[in-house]
Amino acid sequence: MRTREGGSAVVDESAVIARVRAGEPEAYAELVRAHTAVALRAAVACGAGAEAEDVVQAAFFKAYRSLGSFREGSSFRPWLLSIVANETRNTLRSAGRQRAVAGREAELLAGEPLIPESADPAVAAVDGERRRRLWAALDGLAEEHRRVVVHRYLLELDEAETAEALGWPRGTVKSRLSRALKKLGLALGAPAASGAGGPGRADGAGEAKGGGERA
């Protein structure tokens, strides 16, 4: 499995993991460099806030300690992100904190402005308001719906990777994503999405057939 994250060089994950297992622990740094950006996005999106870097460091350490049980041929990224999500939940539970929508949005977008500096300020204000409304709508979803939207669209995992990261069957991913997008559409005042093409879009897959949830 080869991967590219944040503009870094292509990494052959299987080869790197084999080197680490063979007694070359320094090779693990290649995986850390390749996946740090998406791991930080995952931690922030899950609510880690100011603890995001510490959460990611802990997740990478736990992943390193668990490489012996990593299934050969699997993708490293969804496996790592499931560890990041668990570590974030543990951190939030122990701290007893609740993240504010505005603070989470600001940290998620830090360093990655979605609006060019040259953009019309009025356009930027409208786009910023849309992002705030989207985050507010996401926070209003049930946890399983929020998590599937975050993994599919904010972390840009495909359906199979989302299923692996969340530990759900693919049918469950499809059905929960479909319902989450419909709820987002209603919360944002848009027509209910009929599929899983993305927040506010109606294209893509519909409810899962045979293996998805019905409730």
C-alpha cells in the first residue's frame, strides 16, 4: 500500500512496516511524516482542541507498539485514525471538557485557509458563515452520524477506509451516512439529500441494501 499525505513523498507502507518489524524502528518515522497531517485533522475534528498534538503523539506511539498485530495488506491510515479517535475520546473523557463549535472550526481550518486572501471580504464573510452553520449542524447530529460525516468528508476516507476506521460494516457506513446527510440538509435549510455524495449534495449512494441498519 502506497500513500501520500500533505505533499510528502510516496511511502510504501507495507515495506516500511516490514522494516520496523524486522528491527529497524527508525523506519517508523516515514509513516509518522506521511500521516501526521491527517491524524491532526482527525484529532481536531473529534474535539481534541489544544490537546490535538499530544493526542496524535500518543496515537502514533500506541500504533507503533501495536504493529505486531497490524493485519498485513491492510491500509495503515484508517487503522491509525481509529486509534486517534479512541485516544481523543479518552482524553476528552478524562478532562471532562466539551469543545465549542467556533473553536473547533478555527483549529481545523488553521493553516489551511479555504478563501484566498484576494477574495472579496463579503464573499469571505458568507463562506465563513456557511462553515459555522455546517459545524453547528454537525454538532447537532448523533455521535455515529457526526463521526461518519467527519471520516468520509473532512478526513477524505473512502467508504472501505471509513468502515475500517470506525469498525463498522460497509452497509452501516452507507446507511448512517445517508441519514446523516439528510439530517444535515434539513438543519441547513437545504432539500434533504437523497444519497451520500457529500454534505448538501444529492448524488451518490443511497441507503444500504442487505447489511445496513434499518433503525
